[in-house]
Amino acid sequence: MKKDIHPEYIPCHVTCACGNEFDIYTNRESMRIELCDKCHPFYTGNEKQISAGGRVDKFKKKYRS
């Protein structure tokens, strides 16, 4: 790696909109985020499965005998 071109990594305090707080290392002192692993629907199990169906499914449903 070349010297003197990379940013210095410092501890960063991250605050989520849900109230969860944690620390990481990055080039910023603090961050505010909207979603984290404690409130994201994929990780909490509140994810909704949407089955829109394609053209073939719509055709089969419309002309079902």
C-alpha cells in the first residue's frame, strides 16, 4: 500500500433510529442510520412475502377452464 494516501480509521459511534447504538471503526466520528440488524424486517422476521405473479400466471388465472 502507498503511504499517506489512506484515511485514518478511528472509532465511530453509530446510532440507529430504533435506539440501538454500537461502535465500529471508520473515518468518521459518528453516524446516524435508519436501519440496523435489530430493526431490519429481514433480520427480525417481519418480512412480507409478496407474490405478484408474472404474465403466464395471470393468463392461466384468467382463462382457467
